[in-house]
Amino acid sequence: MKVFLAGGSGAIGKRLIPLLVSYGHHVVATTRHQTKINDLRLLRAEPVVVDALDRAAVSDAVVFGFAGCCHSSTNCAIELPQSQEIGRRTRAH
């Protein structure tokens, strides 16, 4: 299953990626920092650099066709209506 993991380079994401990969999932994980791309690759995730506060960038990063979407961004303050709207768009496709 292809899984999109928001916050892949964070405290939770770094622990979640190996679990998802061990169950055979293809993980696409986000980070805000170019310097963390290699860390995600070492965990066997496909890295995507995106600022979770940039609505358009997040929409572009969420490529339709994911079987699952995990949100582990714990240090992020997105307004609830925007995050709900993004969720509705991803589920609709």
C-alpha cells in the first residue's frame, strides 16, 4: 500500500516509517528541511520537502492514488477548516 506520511522526519514519523516499511508499505514522507532528505531515504521512505503551513504546497505534495494518509506533524498549527478541506479533496479522488 502506498502511504503518505505528513511529518515523516519528526519524532513520531521517524519511528512510524520503519513500522510501515516492515509491513511492506511504500512510504512517502514529508519534511520541511532539505537536510533531512537523506535521513528519510535511510529509513527507506520516499522524501518530499514541503512546508505543512503552505496550503498550496501540501495540496501539490498529496499525489492522488495513496491508499492511506498518516498525519504525524505535531509541531504544526494549521487552521482546522483548511485541514478538513484538504482531507475532503484527497478522499474525493
